[in-house]
Amino acid sequence: MSTSTNKRDDIIHSALTLFAERGFDATTIPMIATDAKVGAGTIYRYFDNKEVLVNTLFQHYVTLFSDTLEKNYPEEDSIYQKFHHLFQGMVRFTNEHDHALYFIKTHASAYFLTADSREQFSHLLMILQNFFDEGKKKKQIRKLPSQALIAIMFGGFLQLYQLIRAGEIEASEDLLVGVEESFWDAVRHHQ
Amino acid sequence: MSTSTNKRDDIIHSALTLFAERGFDATTIPMIATDAKVGAGTIYRYFDNKEVLVNTLFQHYVTLFSDTLEKNYPEEDSIYQKFHHLFQGMVRFTNEHDHALYFIKTHASAYFLTADSREQFSHLLMILQNFFDEGKKKKQIRKLPSQALIAIMFGGFLQLYQLIRAGEIEASEDLLVGVEESFWDAVRHHQ
Amino acid sequence: MSTSTNKRDDIIHSALTLFAERGFDATTIPMIATDAKVGAGTIYRYFDNKEVLVNTLFQHYVTLFSDTLEKNYPEEDSIYQKFHHLFQGMVRFTNEHDHALYFIKTHASAYFLTADSREQFSHLLMILQNFFDEGKKKKQIRKLPSQALIAIMFGGFLQLYQLIRAGEIEASEDLLVGVEESFWDAVRHHQ
Amino acid sequence: MSTSTNKRDDIIHSALTLFAERGFDATTIPMIATDAKVGAGTIYRYFDNKEVLVNTLFQHYVTLFSDTLEKNYPEEDSIYQKFHHLFQGMVRFTNEHDHALYFIKTHASAYFLTADSREQFSHLLMILQNFFDEGKKKKQIRKLPSQALIAIMFGGFLQLYQLIRAGEIEASEDLLVGVEESFWDAVRHHQ
DNA sequence: CATGAATGAGCTTTCATTCAT
DNA sequence: AATGAATGAAAGCTCATTCAT
């Protein structure tokens, strides 16, 4: 019957938004506290310090994203089917967790990430890398280093997503179909 | 007679490197001063404050990049020729100004950018936008919002460039040819 | 029917130990609560605040110590008998209330003591002062200000007691006899 | 021609006074800054943090005290001569460095002392221990553990000194002569 | 011009205290 | 009566900025 949500979740949500919008260093604990409508001290009941907070957040969303990509992965289907699955995963994750993917990207090489966080992120990259490696072996993906292909897709997608969030373009069904096609053409092997 | 280069340039160079590597907020004035081998106070002889410094830097490199793209723009040639010119411009600019493009991207939506800086950045986008608009009119570029096409290319390229700087992949001639092809396939109109 | 001892006593006991070991300012309320196995809020049911707690403690043990010294004081006996009584009182009190005397000494001139606490402490000093005054009048105690004699004995004894608690020397019967002799020689009138 | 003293010394002096009067934990950096008439940040130009400050202070005065005791130590003279030298050293050091000895004693077993600091303090104790050990061997010092004898003398002297500083008794020549006699009787071997 | 010691505003963090349960 | 989650005031500390040299 209570309308109040869980405080820990409020903090996580506020921190995610602010870290994504301003970056870790430009986000202060008082900012997060105000946004989450809790006292500054309360944040320290849930997280030992600011770096633990950002790492917890990072690992949480990286894991969630990895899970999204791995769930129902069409192991037996065509490369294109797999590509489609991954792309749709990106779109869905992005819709369900507003700032999460952008937060992940902008903080993925930050100086304050722990070994744990880096490892989780490596796992995420590995999922994508495996896909591209398989595709290249089957001569259906362009002969470029998998890391490069990931960068092209990830980098492009997130840059695009920022535009959508900024309201500069609309995330219509048409747009997403077109973008998926564009990325597929960017990475697929052309005769 | 002095062998030392211009102090203002030293400061700009150090600031660019550090802002690109650590971000604006994680970079302190003493860090820049130490790296540039000048006193901290000296920075304030050339720049009113830290925000002026970062905006000066931003505008400087955005302008330089715009100039690179506009110079010798093949106004009369094919869309592909123009694409090739723009891509080569990105590559060349990136080689000549080590951290500049990455700095531009990571700071392009920062909270501390002045109207001036945002305008300069808009101009840069406009160059690319004009190209895509023209290409779409001539049915040689994919029917997607130009902003989306820019995001895909810019975002992808810079993500890729980060890998190169991090030493994770090598910027061979082959790679660049392959990447150019990939981007061209991403943006061109397919029958 | 409960096996647990009185909560107020638990708090007093834990506070005494921690104040003696770490000092008032380095001891936090949560530390005391944890050690006493009560909630932090419970401490405030028994004591208005931390300063009230430390003053209550101080007065409690100062009074207890005064009582120990006054009880069975050999009013009619020789100065040496009285000295012996006082010294034995110190030893006994120290054995019965582990950290109490050390806590008293280290907090006897603290900035947070109330007038009440200071008065109680004065009473304790008065007991000793009366003894020394009488002894000097009877020419059996060294001609030094009584306060000085108290300082010498109290200061020395507690410093010694710290060593015993730290386990650096053992509180054997021999040691105590020797120490009593030493103090007696320090304060008695020599021909 | 300047009347201003060295800022580092001002900080050290203020810190010594406050640490001695209130203790480490009850002394705040702003208190020290105010007392030393410097900005709070200035303290951090000279000392990395509060613990470094207190350890620097501790080692400085322990070394100074050790030097005072060791200088002109009458290696060839009688035990009593040596005792006199040590006692006079304590008196002189105490007069020259107002709060130093009290600060040393009250912080000598603090939780924040570094290994270095503890070592320096051990060296100081060793000087006294060697004296007592030699005296006992020559049967001129009471048969008690040297540590106990040190505690009696040190503890008593400092407790006394506090009275003097508090203005409760006056440090007349007579007093000091009497106190020296008292301590000598406390520690010397009696037939 | 150039410097870096000095500053204090504002950061991260702790902890005495309150209060809903 | 007892609790411990929540709070915010104030601590330790950093760093953009100033200014005497």
C-alpha cells in the first residue's frame, strides 16, 4: 500500500541518470541525494563510497545488458538472424533502461573501474566478438577485426541513441528498420 | 633565441591530452601546469579560467577539423568522391592532431560548453549534413535522417579510433580501406 | 527470567572500556552500541547524549573510587597505615573495575566535563589532599604541596597500571609491594 | 625585516598546543588553521594529512627530548649524577617546549602512530631504561622493573607538570628541588 | 611576464541524533 | 521499550583561483 519506492533503487536511478548526463567526476553526491530525495548520508548506508557506487552501477547494467543479449540467442540460426537478435537486444535494453547503455559506454574505460567491472565488461564484448568471429569464419561478415566491427556498431548506435534522447530525431519504427539495415550493410560481407 | 616553444601552445597541448584522456572534470589545473612545464598561475595569464580554456580548445579544434573537411572539398564530383574526401579528412585530422577528435566527441555535449562552442560544433555538423542531404536528394545515400547518418559514422569512427589509440588494433592501410568501405556501405543507398 | 544483564549496565560497561582504550572523541556511539549488543537508539533511552553518557560514567566511577578510599579509612591509625589503606584501595579498585581508574585519569581534564563532574573529582582529590595535609602537619610526609604529592602518586600509579594492562609487566605481589614502598619513599618525610 | 614567522612553524606550534590540550581526535583542522592564522588548505601544503601532521609532531619532539637527555650525559659519573642530569633534562625540555612532553605522553600509545613514531619513542624509553638497568646492577636503584620505574617517574612528573601549567601550583626553585628529591627517593635503592 | 604559496569554497565522508516501526 | 534506517551538520581534504614576489 505504500507509495514510496525502495531508497536504494532511487539512489541507483538518480546516479545512473546523472553519471550518464554529466559524467562521474562532474556528478556530486549532494546532486544524487537531492535527485533521489534522500539525505546525502543515506547514500553511504547503501554504498561504501562514490567509487563503489559507480562500479556497482556499472556491473549491474553490464550484466543486465549481457543477459539481454544472451537470452534466447538463436544459436542454430543464420548469421543474419543472430545479428537481428543482437540489434533488437540493444534497442530493447535501451528502451527499458533509459541511460544505461550510454552510461556503460562513457564509463567503460574510466580510471576508477575495478578489475571486477572490467571483467564484466570484457564478457559483454566477448558475446559480440564471438558473433563477429563466427560470421567472418562463415564469410558472411566483413573481414575486419571483430573489435573494429564492435566499435563501429556500438559507437554508431550510441551516438544515434543520444540524438533520440536529446529529442533531435524520433525513434520511429521506420528509423530503427533503416538503422538496422545500415549497420547490417556496414558489417556484412559483400560479394 | 629560446629553444622552448610557445607557452600558450604548451598549455593547449597538455590540456588537450589530459582532457581527452581523463575528461574535463578529472583534469586539474596543476596537472596541466606540470605537464606543460609552466607554473599553475601562468595558465591564468593565457586563459581566464578553466572553462574558458576548455572552450577555447574545443573551438580551436572544431574549427581546425571543419577547415580540414572544407578544404579542397570536391564540390563538382560524385557523392562517393565527396564521401571519400570526408573520410580521408577524418583520418588525416586524426593523425595530425592526436587527441583532438576524441576530445571533441567526448566534450561535444558537455554542460560547460558556451553558446559559441555549440555554434562552432553545429557548423561542423552542417558540413556533414549538407553532404548527406545532397546525397539523399541524388538517391545515392540511404534514406535516413542526416543526423542519424552522421551519428553512425562519427560515433563508429571515434569508437574505432579509441581502440587504435589504446593499441588494441593497428591502424594499417588495409584496416582504413576496410573501414571506409564499411561506412560507405552503411550510408549509401542500396538498390 | 532473562539471562541478559541490564541493558544500561551493558552500555556503561562498553562505554567505559572504549573510552578508556580509544578516548572519548575516537569512540562512536555505534561502536558502543555494537559492543554492548544494543541498538544505537537504545543508548539514547538511557542517556540524553554522548556527553551526558561520559559525564555519568565519570561521576559514577569517581564516586565509586572515592567510596573505596573512604570506606574503612583508618581514621585513628598512623600516617603510614593510612597511606597503606589508600594504596591498597587504588589496587583493589583497579582490579575490580578494569578500565575505570585509567578512564578517570585520561578524562579528568577533558573539555566536556560538567561542573558536577569536576566537583566530584575535586572531592576525590580532597580525600587524598586531607591525608597529605595531615601527614605534613605531623611531619611524616614530605614538605611539598599536597597537589604535587597527589600528582606524583596518581600519575605514577596510572602510568604503571597502563603497562600492566598492556601486558608489558606482570602485576605480581612482589611488584605491588615494591611499588608501594617506592611511593611511600617518594612522599614520606625523610630525616 | 619581516615580522611574520614561518607558516610551517606556526602550524606546528598551534597543532602541538591543541593536541596537548584537547587530544588528536578532538582537535579539528579548522581549529589548527584558525589558531595558526592560516587557511585550512595551507596545512595540507605542509602535511599530507592530519595523521602525518601528528606523527611529524610526535617524532620531532620525541627526538628533541631524546637529544636533550643524551646531550652531556655524564657517562662517567655516579648514578645520582645521571639521575640529576635526566631530571634536569626533563625540567629544561618542559620549560623550553611548553606542551611537548605532555603531548608526547598522551599520544604515545595512540592508534594512529606509525611504526616510525613508535620506534622513535622506543629509543627514548631505552635511554631511561639503560639508566635504570645500570643503577640496579650497581645496587643504587630500587629492584623494580625498569619500565615500572620509568612509568613512576614519567607519569608522576607529567601529572605534576599539568598542575603547573594549569596554574594550580608554582614552579619555584624550591618545588623542583623537592620534587627531584621525591623522585630520587622513589627510585633509589634504600638500605 | 612567470611563478607557486596561499586561500576558501565546495567536495566526499562520518557520526550524533531522531523517529517510524 | 527497543531498534536501526535516515538524516544533516560538520569533519577532512582538494583544487580553481589569486597575488606578492
